[in-house]
Amino acid sequence: MTIKTGERMPEGSFGIMGENGPESLSASELFSGKKVVLFSVPGAFTPTCSAKHLPGFVEHADALTAKGVDTIACLAVNDTFVMDAWGKHAGCGDKVLMLADGNAEYTRKLGLELDASGFGMGTRGQRFSLIVNDGVVEQVNIEGPGEFKVSSAEHALGQL
């Protein structure tokens, strides 16, 4: 079942890169008491994700923060090392938190998994964005196949 507006974000955890290597961040640590824009990409270093999706959130991070967003987070079904390397390559710095969902467990809990086995990528996450306030979903934006519109940073800015 796909997550809907008004629902609470599920419990779970994400991989993040800490100072001494991979760490875990719980969903409650990420969402409790904060306004979060969470966006998901099918894969790190893939064309649209690297050329448009992640760079848009890096570029508009200050504008999103000015509208009350505490955390901008990028989710992908990749491992922590890949997400860390991609974030560094994209110049994320402290603007975008890179979240690894290596086994797609959290993505499945959201009901937003994607079968990309036809492309040799296995199970991935759909391209989407969520605006979450204190753990409750305020906006759900799921892209159609091959599209990149409603999950963009510009669209999120218009929803805040």
C-alpha cells in the first residue's frame, strides 16, 4: 500500500556515512519534530538523478530552508558507500542528507518500490518526493514512468 497524505511515516532505518564509517539513522530521528523534504531516486549516478534531481535540491537548499524545511534528504536503494560518494561528487555538503536503503526495506514500507530488473538494477525506489512534518506526510509526489516534474526541488518549493 502506497503511503498517503496524512499518514505517519513508518518505523525503520537508513544507512548514512558517519565520521568513522557507516552508521544507522532511525526514521524517528529523521522525522520527529522536523519538517523534512524526502526525495527518492532510482539510483545514484544515474542520468536524470545526477543531472537534474539531486542537483536541484542542492541548488535550492537555501530556499527550502527559508520556507521552514529542517532537513532535505535523498533516498536511494544503494549502499551507504555509494550514497556517500555520490553526495560528495554532487557537492551536497550539509545541504542534502544522503540516505541508503540498501535492501529496499524502507522503500517497500512506503509502498514505492520499483522493479528495475529489466534494466539490470533489481528492486529500486520510484522517483518521488514527500513533505513530512513531525512524522506526518503532508505531500506525496510520485512521478510517472520516465517523468521528472512533481518530485523536483522547484515543485517542493511551490508546495511549501
